[in-house]
Amino acid sequence: MHVYQPVSLPDLLQRDFPPRELLLTPWLPCQGIAMVFAPRGAGKTHFSLGVAYAVACGGIYLTWKAPAPKKVLIIDGEMPGAALQERWASIVQASPIEPPAPDQVRILAADLFRDGLPDLASVEGQKAIEPAIGDADLIVVDNLSTLARSGKENESESWGIMQAWALEMRRKGKTVLFVHHAGKGGEQRGTSKREDVMDSVVKLSLPNDYSPADGARFVVSFTKSRGFSGPAAEAFEASLRDGMWTTRALEDVRTTQILELAAEGLNQRDIAQEVGCSAATVNRVLKRNKGEA
């Protein structure tokens, strides 16, 4: 029988723990667990593949930098093989840096197997994919709905097996990034217990002036940010055009919207309602940018 021996506070304080490193600054740590969630069609897979490629190359994605190249495993339970190929080809073509070494990014996709992938919410399913994990530093699970099929999403007990697996991966020195759907209320779908073990939780939401013609365009915000705060944790808008990502501070986005609506002839009260801010804010922006509206 294993004996669990606690340490004293002085022993804990004197222990030499190595500093925690990051796969992607500031929110994706080595030996961490994170989640990104968004409404259907908002760009979750675009986001997760962008993160994966930056980590594999030691590159940049949106406003974040990967300090060094790390090995990545993508576990995809949803995308058709042809669509996945197209997404990756676009990422590689648009990247300003050389593609990573062949073994830096490996892809385990359900569409490439006759019977798909096993249920990762079962011990048997987790054991089945264990050989594929190998020396991956980052494991991207896209997405929970298709890969963790046992139990009910809104029951915390159903999350227990997946959480145990994620913690095991962390003990083995790996980081897990879960990709998940948002529910009708805009928060992550199902039990909130998922967030308890997370280091970071990234929420992607559609801007209030979003149009399907915009493609991948979303507001990035953190609903959990363990270990970082301040400007690094502030929300911003990201959009994908012709394979290239751009970002804007939300203040800049709102200013642009107010000026465009004012130029269309809307009064300040209607602008405030359309943008989702106070009339006083609209008035302040218009005064500050007098002559541009």
C-alpha cells in the first residue's frame, strides 16, 4: 500500500522547484491544462491550429509568442480529412517562417480511420491512443463533443475520467488544450467543473456587428487566467483574412463602429444601443474624434 507522507511548510518553502515554462506566452504553460470554447462556426479549429503551429515552430500567433519549438499532437474528432488538409496548407503557406520539422506536428484524425477514434472519456479509449501521444509536448483535443462521448455534458461526474487523463498527461510533462463548444448562454457548454483544473480558459465570442461574410472573426477573452493578469489578460478582437491574422484592441474596434454609425446618420442613443455601450461613451468618442465622423 502506498504511503502518502505530507511535507512541512518549511520543507515546501525550501524545495527547489524549477520555474514553470510556457509553450505560448502568457497563457499556455508547459505541463498545463487549458481550454478554448466558442459558439459553433466561430473559429475554434482555426484558433487551435494557429496555436499548435506557433508552438511547433516557436513562432507567433495573434499577440502571443512561443519561446521555443515544441512537439504537438492534434487529436481531431470532427473535421473531414480534405478540410483538415486545406486548413493546414493555408497555415503553412501564410506563415512567414519555415515549416517545422516533419515530426514536430503529428495529426490523429478520426476521418483517417474507418472506425473513427475511440471514446476518450473511457479508460479503454485513452489506452488505445497512448502509443500515438509519444513525446508530444502539447496535445490538442478538438473537440470534447466528438472525442469524449460517454456520460452527459452537464454532469460533473462525467468529466471525471477526462480530468483524470488530463492530470496524468500533466504529470508526464505534457500540456493538454481542450477545444469545446459554447452553450446557448455563451459560456462553455455543460458542467462548469471542467474549469476547476484549468490553468487558462479562452472564450471566443462573435462581435456584435459580426456577419457570416466575415469568416473567422472573434473576440478573444479569458474567463480564467492563472498566473497572469493586467494587459496580458485583456480581451481583443482577431480576424483572419487571406490566411493572415490581425488583431485590434476592443477600444479601437468600438471607436471604429461608433464613427461608422455616426457617419451613417444615427443619433447617439441609437449608436449606443447598436454598439452596446452608454450614450456618454458615444458622446466622448465623437468629441475625441471630431471631424472624423
